[in-house]
Amino acid sequence: MQKFNPLTNYQNTRKSIGYVTRKQATEKDYKRIGFMSGLEVHQQLKTKKKLFCHCPAGILHNHNNFDAEIIRHMRPTLSELGEYDGTALMEFKTRKEITYRLNNESACTYEIDDTPPFIINKEALEYALEISLLSNLNIVGEVHITRKQYLDGSIPAGFQRTAILGVEGHIQLKHKKVRLIQLSIEEDSCREVSDIGHKRIYKTDRLGVPLIETVTYPECYTPDELREAAEYIRFLNRSTGKVRTGMGAGREDVNVSCKGGTRIEIKGVAHNKWIPELSHNEAFRQWALLNVMKKLKKQVKNQKEWKIKSIQIDPIQLKLQNELMASMDFSDMEVYAVNLVGFLGILSHFTQPNHCFANEITDRLKVVACIEKPNMYHSEEIDGSSVKVDFDKIKELLHANDDDAQIIFWGPKADIPTALETIEERCIMAFDTIPPETRKSFKDGTTIFERVLPGADRMYPDTDAAPIPLPNDYIEKLDQNLPVEIYQRYEQLRSWEIPTDTDHYILRNNLVPVIEKIVKLKIPAKFIGTFFGHTLKYVEGKHKKHEDFKYNRIIKMFEYIQKNKLHYDISKLMLPVLIEHPNMDFSSILTSIHFKKRSLEDLLAPVNYLNEKFKETDSKTDKSKVANWIMGQLHMQATGNFALNELKTKIENAIK
Amino acid sequence: MEDIFQGYKGGALDVLKKYNVRVWGTAKITTTRGDFEGTILPRSENDDDQHIVLKIITGYNIGVDIMTITKMKETGYKKANYKIPEKEFPFTEGLPKVKLFGTGGTIASRLDYRTGAVIPAFSPGELYGAVPELADICNLTTEKIFAVFSENMGPKQYIQLAKAIGKEIENGVDGIVIGHGTDTMHHTGAALTFMVQNSPVPIVIVGSQRSSDRPSSDAALNLMHAMFAAGNADIAEVMVCMFGPTSDEYGLLHKGTRVRKMHSSYRSTFRTIGDTPLAMVDREKIVNLKKEFKHRRKDRNVTIKPYFSDKVTMLYYYPGMKPDVLDAMVDCGYKGIVIVGTGLGHVNKELYSSIARAKKKGVFMFMTLQTIWGYVQMFVYETGRELMSRGIVPGGNMLAEVAYIKLGWALGQTDDLEEVNRLMITPINDEITEREPYNGYLLYQGGIPEVEEFIKEVHK
């Protein structure tokens, strides 16, 4: 028999499923694998207070800045489990102890579910309704607060209060319309501090901050389309000026599937630019798992009877040579070897870049059985760390065949039964399903198992809150004061002849209303557009922005420029000072950049002298080169006094 | 006939009838605000008649304004059918026999997600389905004796409950748990202490501050603590068993006569007043905090004293109170009045004549405190002495609610004011204590042992 090489197998399986990198991928590739995706866009609202209590919203604390800690366990409610059987009982025994950190400044007794909700924040409701109207949704007649269960502990009550404001809307992308399923208003969840073994710690500062969720139909068929939809929704939300910005204020859950795959939810993607890579890899992961299924159909004949075989081992006595096994401290742990009949070539099967099927198992051991990584070592490590003699011994102990694969795993005694069950469960699922999961994203575009995707059956009415009617006249009033839609913004930018490479910056920062105000000062729109999209963006990268800086100061600056009859070019020189010292008056800014008011005569006075000087060094050069050189000498003094192109014409005339 | 328009009335009912759409029907609704689709849900009776409730496909509920509806069509029908899965409660040799009495309120429950209905679980089989850990704690039997909300518990129910407990003790049970709404749990705690005397086994009252349909509910843990205490505690008293801290850590066993609900919504709302709680309890052990208590016994010699007079009332004093209030109570025929006075046990001078009048008419008056903590002391000020001379009996550190229950119980047995007086001032189980320990005055009873250490180190 040919010697099995895990790395070669990884590479071969990657090739055989037709994996291409995101850069190589074409629309044809996505069509081939049936890429399908949609979004759940979360956006915090810029309200003063939280959604259901009167704590201030938006105050964030460091991990260790807290006044109290409380402990909760999330108990699965019956209906989620159906019948309460042994498995469920065991899962509950290996449960997490969840600690919540509370800071008196940002949390009260509501956050930890010790006080019933106060009436919903009207400010938040109004902002969310405006965004619903902008999203072309059918607005409900009455808002019903619903409880949505979360067992991961991210909300101390075990459920999130949420309500639908509108259904069946749409957004207009460049080349297609994407339909929206719904928009809901909800309370934001806790932020995780740590999750080790059976202990998970959350902080409650963000908990309860008003949040909206816009859900699209899965109608994006390429990663780029998906990103475009995400950007559009973000811009739309920001166009109201009533949403929070900054780290974590806007987050996306990305739903992805491929042909024959399952809906997988990639949770909490913080940057839209990560979306294409993540969705690309996820679709191919599913594509790879379908291939695993196909392979297993051939390799495992009696799938219905398939079981793992396990045995407790003593790694020291066995003298395992693998580096990790030799260096691990196994005190307080039990070590088990598991045989997977017919799984040769599966553990090292490609799933994602640098991930193989074995990752699906190790990730679940961490999450379900609460065993910290590294938690296993297997016969097909793709980094080449599987030692043949190690597994010869293990195979013998397990009476394994050559077409089997083996896993050695370890953990605290109490977690072993769950771990064994987890391994078996994941392998059996590989025969015929891609398990529905929520997955956590990484910067490199890969994802790991986070938890089992909860079903839709986890919603029930909140008995603590009465329905809120939304009368017609209220909705009509809101409808009259809406900003223009984003696709119209694009049209507006084009009609102003502002270059397209500034679109993203302008819309992300909701600058169209600001530009409109400056256009009214009779400054060319094209100049203002590039002033923001190029100059400001560049200056922001180079200079430290003062926290008092507001776009309104830029409007004031242009007002000052016009009033003092300066040329607007000066704004580019003033900006770096303004952004660092937004409270400085404009005349001082001009002083600090050494600007002097000069008449045209003053400016042109040295032209003849400069012309002569140039001739001294090079008498043969053509006139335009001379003009350019003189222009360069006068440029700084002229900026703000005259339009530079006009000045140049004057110079050219003077040296004729 | 079955109600196919559950909870709908007025305008909303008319619209449903007009388009021939039933509750539980799936419907397509065309409105001036766009189209909506989902299952028609029942409407809460107290909500307005202008909206129809719809569960949409994503599981959320929404309301549709009937004024906007232009068309509506029933496209299907699926009635909710909810039943809690029932499994036989396993019998385990060697575990204590515990009896659970249901008084109403929800101890355990499950949710029907399609309707949002909360279905109570009560029979041992249902409870096992909801809280399977109970099978590791005891051998359980259950009996529902009535179904009332906490606020509707009253003398009639106390008597019924006391008799049922007596019978169960004679039957040889190892402990009794009573599922109870939390609002009046401490009243019931006092009533059962007086009505069920000399019990050989623990009698534990339990409830939950967060309903059991929430993943973070305190119900399951409270139930486990209560069952464990009933089956294993050496304390043969009437107790309330609820969360110690708000965290899922341990429960406290509070004496039925010294416990009080102190927060409208906190999990750790029950506090022992003027003393330390009896014990801490978790799923594995009981740690006694008080040295002296009534011990569990093998015999079955319980005394049931099921008496109560409803001619008892309370008067919560406020500055500027007019004597006509007291006069009116007396004229209504009340035979016992628990006065809740200010400070050490005071009311204003204006009431003096009415107090004397009440005394003359044979009304028994008992002084308790608004301060909740501390003793009535009517010798310190002139006012106190004046009041006593007019016939008011100082109630020591008996809690006002407990005094009300006890007075009702005493007057239920006798009209003889001497005897009533004797019953009132002779404690049955620490409703008046001789001394208040320093560590009793602890509002933060959820921080054991940290607060103990804190109190020790820091001047109070």
C-alpha cells in the first residue's frame, strides 16, 4: 500500500473540489458552487439612554473596571429540548458558569434581569422607524416586544427583547434590487471578556444599548455583491445621522450557503471589507464537506451502525513521540484514543485554507465539551506532526485497520463523556449533513465553530411589555423628514462630477448633507467632494484628530474663506491645523500657516526678477518650463489669495 | 362552542368576521402600509380593539392596524396543541419522600413557541420533564390543593393547607414543599407556623421571582434547594426557601415568622428581619447559620390549629391621621387592629380618644413598626406610655404582617382579650425574639461569608 501523506491529501482534496482563492475566483466559480448569501446588519442607535432602562448608552469600560459580579447559569427551557433525555441532562451538567461584570455607571438591576423593563426608549423607536421607512419596509401597525432566547449567556435574562418594525422592503444596488425580510429593534448583548473551560465572563456595558437589525433575503450571489449590500445598508443607516459609529457600533452576521449546503451564520463581522473573503471561504468549506460526504459514502459501508471505538490510554507509558504529546502536562486529565472506522483521508481533507476536517472536531471539543485547545492529536496532522510509530501503537490498541483514522484527545475526567459523544456526533453528521452552525470569524478569512445554529422556535411574547400602536399620522410625519435614499446620493455625487473613488468615504461619514451646505456658499461641488474624499481622508491619516472636531467646523471654515474673499484652495492648508485644533479661530489658523493677504501686484512683482534668475542658469529652456518654475516659487504665497491657474496665466503673460 | 376569535372584540372582531378569518388561521393581509402574512394569534383581553396580532414566519409577533386593512384572506389553519411531555418520576431507594403541594402560580413550565403560551408543569411526571435533577434529590409526590394567585391567598387557603399538611405528616412523609407565589409568601409562612405546630419534618415554602420559561429563571434552582431542604434538613420548622444572593449560588432558609419580601423584583428579595437566616442550602448540603432551631423527629405528633378570624385589620399610621379612620374600623366591627406605628411605636395625640373608644368596645390593639427593623419600645417617650395606658399592646419585634396573621389566628380561637393578649406576646417560633444579634441587621444577606467579614472589620 502506498504511504499515506496527510499534507498531500490536504492539497489533493483542495484541488479536487476545485477550490480557488478569492483573487482567482470568477463569477463562474460562484455559479459552479451555487454561492448564496444574505446579511443581518446590526447597527447601534445614537440615543442617550439604553432601550429598556435608563442607564446611559455608549459608556464602555475596560475588562477590569467593574463594581460587582454576579453568576448565572442558562437552563435550557423544555421546548428547546423536546423530551428531556440523557443527552440533554449531560449537556446541562457540563454547562457553563457565566459571570457578569457590572459597572454602576453603565448598568443597573435591569441588565441582570432583577428589575422588569421600563417603557421602550421612544427616541430609539423613532430613529429605528426612520431607518425602516428609508429601507422601504411595510411598517407594522403595532409593535410587539418579543423575547428571543439565547442560551450562550450573552444576555443575563436568557432572552433578548426585540420587536419587528417593518417587513418586506428593499434596497437598490448598482445592478440589482436586494429584498429585505425585516427590520427589528433590539437590545444589544454583553461583550465577552473570556471563555475558558466551564467559565465564561461577560461585561454588561454594551448590554441594552438600542440596536437595529436589517435582514436581507439570501439574494447575493457573489462575495462582492454581498459586500455592496452591506455597504449600502451601512450608508443608509448613517445617512440619518442617528446611529453610532466606531468600533463595534455596526456589525454584520453573514449567512452563507452553497448548492446542497446549509445556512451558516458567520457572526459579528466588524468590518465590511472582511465579508468577501469570509463568505468565499465558507461557501467552499461547505463545498468541501459535500465532498467529504461523497467520500465517506464509499469508505464507510454501514453508516447506520457506525460508532467510534475508544480506549483510555497513558501517553507516558506509551512513550508517544509527538512533540506536543511529549510536552503536555496530563495531570488532572484523562487521555483517550479513538478509532474512526473508514475515515482515512477524511481528517486531513481540506475545508478552509490551512484547516482540515479535524478542525471541525477540535473546535467542537472546545465549545461543546469545554476542553481548551490543544485538545487532540490525530493521525493526519497536515503540518506533518503525526508520528507513525505513535499511531502504530494506538492502532494496535484499538484493533484498527489501515483505512481508519485515529484521534487522541484529553480533558478533565468530567468532560470525557461529552467529548466522546461530540466526536461521534460530528463524524456521523459528516455522512449526510452539513450541520447548521454559527461561526466566529477571523481576520485571515477563516471561521471556527461557535455554536449550533438555534432554530426559529425560540421567540415568544414579552409579557412584561404592552404592544405599542404606530398610528398613521405619526408614521406620515416621520416619512416627511427622511434623508434621501442612498442610490439617489450616488446620482447626486455623479451630477456634481465628484470622482467615484470618494463615494465610500463620503457616504460612510454621511457627508452629502455637509457638502450641500458648502455648495450653497458657491464653492464648486467637485472641489468639495475631493476636499473630503481625498484631502480630509489623507489628513485624518496623518494628523491626530481632536475629539472636539466636527464637520460643522469645516462648513464654518468655508464660510470664513468666502467672507474674507480668500480663494478656497487655502482650505487644504488650513485643514491639518483645524483637525488638531478645532477650537482655534480661523485667523489664528491662517497665521500659524504663515498666510499673508497679498494683492495680485504684490504677487507678480518678483516675476521679472525670477525670470532673469532662471535665464542665468539655463537660457535655452522653453517658456512653459520657466513659467512652471516661477509658479513653484510663488505657489505658497499665492494659495488662498488667487486661483492658482489664473496666476499661472498671468505669469505666462508677464514673461512672454 | 369553541371561541374562534379568542380575545378579539369591537372593531378588530368585526374585521375578522367580515373576512372570515379565524384565530390560528394563516392569513394574507393587504393594507395601505403593504402586505403582511402570518398566523392570527389570540389577543390579550385588555389590549385595544384596533389591531390584529400576527405571528410572522420569522417567529416574531406584530400588530396590524385594522384601519389600514383593505383585504384579508385565510390561507390555512393550524391550531395550537400544547402538552407538556410527561415522564414517570423515577423512584430511587434511599432518597427521602417529599410531598409537593401546589397552591397556584407556576413552579415549572414550558413554552409553546408557536403561541407564546406558558404551559404549567406540576405533576411529578411533568416536573421531572422540566427539572430532571429533582429525581436525584428525592422521591416526589404532588398534590394541587387549589389554584390561586399569590395575592388571593387568604385565611381560607391557610386553613385548607394546614389540614392537608397535617394529614401528609401523619402519612409519614419526610418533608413538605409548598409551591407559592412570592408576593404573600411570608404571610403564609407565618400562618402555617401558627397553624401547624410541633411538626416533626421541614415545611418549605418556595417560589420564583423570574418565571420558569426564562433560561435564567430562579425556579428550577429554588425547587431543587427546597426539595433538598425538605428531604434532608434537620430543621423541622416552617421556612421560606429562596435565593440568597441574586447569583445562582445558594438559597437561604428563612424562618416563616421572620421573613419578608424586601424588593419588588430582585431574585434575592426575601430577607430574614431582625435575625440571621436559619441556613444556607444548595443542591448538596445545608449549612446552618443559626445554632438553635427545632430538630427533625421520628414521631408524627403534629398539632394542627386551623383557626382564623377575618375581623382583624391593619392601620398604617401617617402624620396627620384623623381619628375617624380608627373609629370607622371599630364601627365596622373589627375586633383586632394591628397598628403600624412610627419610630419606636407611636401615633399622634389626635388618635388618643379614638384608641380609648376602641378599647372600651373590646377591640384588641397591637403595636408594630414601620421601621421594619427593631423593637417596639413604648416606655422611652411620653407618647408610648400614653398609648399603652389607653390599651395598646406593644408587639416587640414582631413584623407587622406576622402580627396581622397571628392576631387573626388568635381571635379565631377566642374572644377573651386576656387570652388573646397571652397568645400574642407568647412566641410560637421567634415571631418575637429576646435579642437581636449584630449580624441580624444585614440587608445584604446575599454576601455570606464576605459580608460577615466586612461587618467584622468595618465599624457600622
